[in-house]
Amino acid sequence: MKPNYKPIPADESNLFNVVFQENQKEFDYPWHYHPECELIYIPRGQGLRYVGNSVENFFNEDLVLVGSNLPHCWINDPDHYKQSPNAIVVYLKKDFIESMWLQSHEFKSIQNLIELSNKGIKFSQDVALGLKHKCMELPRLAPLPKFILLMQILQELSEAVDYRLLCEQSFSCDLDPGNSERINIIYKYIEKHYREKISLADVAEEMYMSPEYFSRFFSRTMKKSFFEFLNEYKISKSCKLLIETDKAISEICYESGFESIPFFYRQFKRFKSCQPRQYRLNYHRAS
């Protein structure tokens, strides 16, 4: 259950690459990692975001900084948009991260930002909207103005206070590309069967493992149990329904794959720190 190594194409700069992604295949790249830090701004898109052992919904104006070798992927919801999603992706290369000039006192806050990105940083929509124009401008600029604007973006992000960390601890796993498909097989299995009653034996059979070995393997790799991960996935699905529909909470509970309303409420409180009705109310107030 290992992420796939993704080589980042070389560009004219040894410091960073800026890519505008508007191709569906590029966007839905499997769970992967690379030594570059990655800043992802999504003006248009909706689906599920996996960073380390975190799984959450993402929506328009998603802005995330992912640290070096932190596995991640964004899976678009094809039913929501007729148009393909798009994203501005900035890869900060090793020469940028480890450069002597970046270690100077003037860039201390950016150093701290890059160090914190090892846990995955999700910035608020307000922060994303405040930087939207600059992010959209990046791919159009010549090399030197692009570098100057990138430093301004990183400085503003380093001063932002409206953010949260996606991984409770720095996430690391055995980055063996030989097992690159395993985690993606599990994601696809959950996506297909989450409304059903899934047992360890079901998933273990899919992975050609014994249930006991699969349970230990998943917990060791993802730093959480399989069922904790599965319930977090189901809660993400319920959040999407709370936001996009006016369905009753009991109906959403069962449609998200839960078999018990009290258990659904407990899991929702655990992952979202509020009850479903309050979550829906908070979202509509913010909108």
C-alpha cells in the first residue's frame, strides 16, 4: 500500500516549476509523492483530497501546501462539473528548499512554512481568494517576475493565521515504488463499496492478504486503522450531501454508508467537532 513516485518534469529553472493543469488525466493522478514541495491552488473543482492519512472533500478555491515526499492526490467528482477541473500547481525543487539564501534571516517565516508543510497545510478560502489573482498570474510571467511573485505568495502564506494542518503528525511511510498500486486499489475499493458493509476480510482478499496482515499493514502505513479511515471517508461523503442537498440527516446517514444513526452522529462529532445540522448551518451562513 505504497504511493507512486511521480517524477516532476525539468523546466528552465532549477528552483521551481509552475504548471497550469486543465487536463482531467493530469488532475486525477494516483496517490503519489515526490521530493518537491507542492503548492496547489484549485480555482474550479470538487471531489476528495488525500494528503498523508487525511481524507477530505475539496471545493472551489482549495489552497494546500504539501511537503516534500508527503503522499497526496486529488480525485475529482466527475458528476459535479461538465467542465474539467483546473489547478495552478507550483513545485518547489530541492535547490529552492535547500538553497543558502533561503536560510538567511530575511526568509525565516518562509522556512517555517516549508517545515510545517510536512504535515500538509490547508489554507482557508479567504486566504485562497486573497491570493487568487497572484496565483492565476504566475503561469503567464517571464522567469524573473514569476520568481518575485512566487516569493510574495510564499511570504503572505507564511504570515497567514487562517489555516489548519491535515496530518496530526508528520506523515511518513516506506516510499517503495514497487507497491505503488496498492493504496490506489484500496481507494477505488472504498469508493465503489462504501455504502455496503465492508469487512477486513473483503479488503484483504482484494489485496491478496490475510485480514490480520492487512490490518497491521494498513495501520503501520497510514498511522490509523482501516475502519477509522473508512469512517472518515464516509463522513466526507455525508458532508458533501449536507452542503449540496436538503435531504434529511437520517437519509444522509444511510446514503453515506452508516448503518446506525447514533453511530453516525458520534463519528461526525469526532471528525468535524460539531453535529451534522450545525455543520450544514455553518456552511450556509459562511456562503
